[in-house]
Amino acid sequence: MATLLFSVLLSLLLFPSSQAYFVNVDAHAVECFFDKVSNGMKMSLTFEVVEGGFLDIDVEIIGPDERVIYSGERESNGKYTFAAHVDGTYRYCFSNKMSSMTPKVVMFSMDVGDAPKEHDQNDEHGRLAEMISELSTGLAGVKHEQDYMEVRERIHRMINDNTNSRVVWWAVFESFLLIAMAFGQIYYLKRFFEVRRVI
């Protein structure tokens, strides 16, 4: 039991960490990020447009041989996982060229896993290491989902606050308009019933 606990703790410490990054992509700009990986390694890109314009951005993943692995236009969020087909530096690009003047803020994370390993089915340590690796991958997925939900909550809170402030200002405007109309009607009716003398 102690060996299992030690293995789990060791794998969590050695687990390739992934963090969410925020980047500001100006209008007519392209921001690229790079990962150097070996053939067969599992790679993942998760992104979400947090603010700016219609919350959309162009995404492109390009391999070291300049082959386009993934290309998406005007996406607000997404997750793309693939295995590296050759050794080299892979490029993740966020493009805001379609925007005329609005910068975008993008939250993203790039995960690089381990290359697939072949284990003997009877090897207990190999199966245990594989199960720990799957558990670590699952925990990373849960963390990414929590980050995604946090960003979605922030976006919806901003939309709600904006809508609430518009409703309040509209109500204030309507109140002033009603008061002005009431005074206008009083003034008009008062003038209508005045007796005018002609001398």
C-alpha cells in the first residue's frame, strides 16, 4: 500500500504541469507559441476568448514541416488533441486579423504528454505506471474544465453587470422623461384654461 501511495505522489510531482495563460491579441495581429516535442507525444491545446469584440478568434496549429494540423476560423473556444507526427517545434497561433480595431484576450493552455510506452501485460509496475499516467491526465482534464468554467462565469458576470447597468440607466432616463412630460402637460393644461383678455 505504501508503494502505491508513493507511486501516486511521485507521478503527481513528475506530472508535466500545464498552466493557463492569458494573451492579448491586438487587432490585425497574430500571436504564436511554440512547443518542442518528439514523435508520438500527445499534445493538447485548449483555448477560450475571454473578452473583446464578438469573442471570436482564428486558431492554427502548424507542425515542424509547415503542415497545418488544425485550422479554425472565428472560434470562441475549443479543445484540440493530437499526437506529434514528427520531431520538432510545433506552433500554436491565434490570429485577430479579421478585427478592424478590437483587441481580444485569449486564455489558453498547451499540454504535452508523454510518448506512448509499450508495457508487458504481466508487468505490474508497468500497468500501475500506466494507470497513474491516466489518472494524472484525468486530473489535468478536470483542472482545465474548472479553468474553462471560471472563464465562462466571468464572461457571463460581465454580461449580466453590463445589462443591469443599462436597465438602471434606462429606468433613470424614463423617470426623468415621465417627470418632464408631467410638467409639460401641467403647463399646457394651465395655459389652455387661462382666460385671455383682449384690450
